[in-house]
Amino acid sequence: MSYESVIALLNPAMSAIYCMSLLVLWRRQRQLDYIAIFALAYAVRVLCFGALYFAFSEQAPVLRQVANALILLSMMLLSIALSRRYAQTPWYGALTLIGAVTLAVLYFFLFVEPNLQARAVILNWGAAAICLLMLVDVARRPARTPVEQLLFGLVSVSCLIFLSRPFAFQIPGIASLEVESTYWLIVSISDALICSTLGVAIFAIIAVDVMDGIRAEAETDALSGLFNRRGFELRARDALARQTAQTKVALILGDLDHFKVINDRFGHGSGDRVIQSFAKTLKAKAPEGAIIGRHGGEEFVILLPSAQAAAAHDFAETVRSSFKDGALDMLPDGHGATSSFGVAIAATGEDLVDLLNRADRALYRAKAEGRDCVRLA
């Protein structure tokens, strides 16, 4: 099989398969918009190798330049998608500069002073420069997961392939007339390797993000946006296990006063708005590192980290006051809503169940003593 046939069949077929697979994933995970950009990158690869095939068969230099532009665009889209995945601003300026310089030099060595070896160097080095930007995005992560380490390694492999391909012209024993065909055969095979290598990395990070999304959905209360009971308890137990005799955590139980009356009198829609408002207040006032959950119904739970435990009563009082002020006219006919709190500081060796029970007893006292107040265990 000639190298034209390899380019015509192998690379477009692989790129099309990856593109369609990514599009199927994106249709089911629309919130992960970077998947669509990855899919577009592989779609551009299909166009690139299609243009390259006709460039060979029709001896059309213009199509070669189009193919060069498309392969660079494909790499740029991969870089943009990776930046979006990490919620970072893509390297638009650097990518534009790399693309413009690379294409300008390619134009010179294609139309002004034709030189295949020079074109091979500049195109591959341009693609390698884009890979380096992708590596910087991954390296920015303060603590890389195993999947991110895999991604870093596979992008590094792709970068090395781009850097090494021009050395095909230095292979000894190849007649000058065979150099071009040998180079393009190496390109077609190595591009298939790059396509599959980056594809493995891409699908690995997508799998992690999908699993994280499923886990987050299973551990998040849909109405309040806070952790549900399961999500809270998983994190609270870890926090308790990490505390020491000198660094105790604090647990706060908050309860919406007369919530059943609110639902019965004003309807569940009004009750839902009260819950959402209370959750918003908790998130707005909570210190960094606080674990906040909806424990069930109208009851909420907050675990403050050790550095904030001493201020647990003040935090609860701040939330109580802010919520009361913000809910003055929340319900029909000018009715407001209030909340009560029970606070407990963890004792040495105390587990989560016992800590919750002590906070619950403090909350019960707050209810018994008139509600709309904070009590310590």
C-alpha cells in the first residue's frame, strides 16, 4: 500500500472514529463543553488528511498549505479544549503567534524556495510548541492525579514524536528520490500514533470528569446545592479523623423555624425558596474549608475546620441574623422566616454520631427557649 493510501485511509478513519465517539459523549455530558472542542479537533484532522491526499494526487501545493493550516488548527483546538477543561484561559495569543509564524515560514519554503526538509522542521516544531503549551496547562496543577500524570506523559510522547520526525531526512541508506516518500510514510504512521495517544489521554480525563460528576450528583442535594447527608458525612468523618487534641473542629446544626407551618400555609414552592435562601446565606457566610450539608428536610449541618472552631458561635449568630434580615418579606403577606442553631465543639476521640447528638441537643434547647437563637452544647 502506498503512503498516499495510508494517509487517505488510516488517519482520517481513526480521527473520524474519535470524533464521533467524542460527540456521543458530549451529547450525554453537555456540561463538559470541552468535549465538543476535542471532537472538533478530530474533525479538523479528518479534513486535514483529506486535503493532504488530494494535494498528493493532484500535485497541488495550495492544498498542502491548507493541510498544514488544518493540522495546526487541530492541535490548537486540542490545546484550547485542555485549557477549558482546567477552567483556565486558553493560550489564544501564543497559539495565534505559533500558527502565524509557522504558516508564514511554510509558505516561504513551499512557494518561494521549495524545501521539504525545512517545511518538515517548521511544521513539526510548531506542533511541538503547541504540545508544550498543553504540558504547561497540566503542570500548573498543584497536585496531579494519576490520570493527569498519564495525560502529561502521553502529551510529552506526542511532543517528542513531533520533534523527532524531521530526523527522517537523516536516515542513512535512503536514496534521494525516496526521501519524500519515506518521510510521508513516517508521518502517516506517527500521526496515527499521536492520534491514538492523545485519544487515550482525552478519554481518560473525560472518564474521570464523568465519574466525578456522577459522584457529585449522588452527594449533592438538588434543591439547596449543598452536600446531602451522605456527601456531608463522608467529608465530616475525614475532618474528624484529621483533628488533633489542639485542633478541634466544630459542628453546627441549623433548623428553619416552623417550617411545616410555612409549607402548609404558603405552599411547598414558598418552602423551597426559604430553603434555597438559607443555603445561600450559609455558603456566603461560611469560612474557607467549611463543610456544609442539608441533613434532611429543614435541617442543615455545618462542620467548621479547626482554625474556625472557636468562632463557631459567632458564625451561627451571623447566619441567623443575616437570614432573618434577608427573609423579612420572603413569604406572602410580608411574613418572614427565622432559624435556630445548636453548636458543639468536638471532644477528643468523639465520633460523628456523638458529635451530631450533642449539637442536636443544643438545637433542641434553642427550640425550647423560643427559637431564633443559638445555643452551645
